[in-house]
Amino acid sequence: MALSPNPVVGDEEKRAMMIKDILWPTLLLVGLVFAVWIVLFAQRGALLRRSPPTPEDFATGEAALRYFQPVEMPANNLRNLFEMPVLYFALVPLLIVTHHANRIQLMLAWAYVLLRIWHSIEHVVVKQVPRRFLAYLLSCMVLSAMWIGFAVDLAAAG
């Protein structure tokens, strides 16, 4: 008995596959958040060991910011990952529950996440503001396209 090399995949199977597929870039973005947090934790820990703080270094919020200023980039980037990406994290469940997770949205999701990774590398490691801004701008454009596509698909569905 020979197995068919190209089994016909029905609509339900395609939908289930697309749901699983759109979760992969989302999980990668979650991984980026944790990676930046680990870098933040490691750099702050190293600063604390290298230059132990005095009570005055933490007397006020402003004093603490001054103390951690040499390692502020990971903290800034971590904050950035809870700004525009929140709209991405809000969109993915909407795409899933409305059954509008399609190939275009999947490609845009991967593009968005890869641009956010590029942005984080520029922000924390390379520290080139013009390239970081380009990555940010492109990621915002991709995220906007995702939301516009979702709205169009939703409207077309009636």
C-alpha cells in the first residue's frame, strides 16, 4: 500500500497550520525580550560588582539613573520592546481568532520580528542611531501594514 506523497490539505488543516506558523515569529519576539532582559541583568550586575554603589547612588530615582547610566542601553531597549511591539502582540491573537492569519500576515510578522531584532542589535550592541532609526521606521511601517491588512480582511469578511 503506497502512501500519497501529496495529501490534500483541507481548509481546517491549513488554518491550523497557519495558526501554528504565525506563533513562531511571535515566540521569537518573546525570546528577544528575554534576551535583552538577560543582557540588562548581566550588565547591571557587572556594574554593581565593578563599582559598588553608595547609599547616595540610590537616594533618589534620578541618582539611580545616573548610577546605571553607563549600562542604560539595554534598559532603554527593553522599554522599547513594550511600546510598538504591544500592537503586534495584540494583533496576533486577533488574527488567530478571526481566522485572518494568512500567508501575507505571516510574511509581515516575520519581517516585523526580524526588523525588531535588527533594532535591538543596533540599540544595545552597535549603537548606530541612523541605522537603528531605519530599523524602527521600517518595523513601524510593517506593523502598520499588518493592522491595515487585518482591517481590510475583517471588513471584506462582512
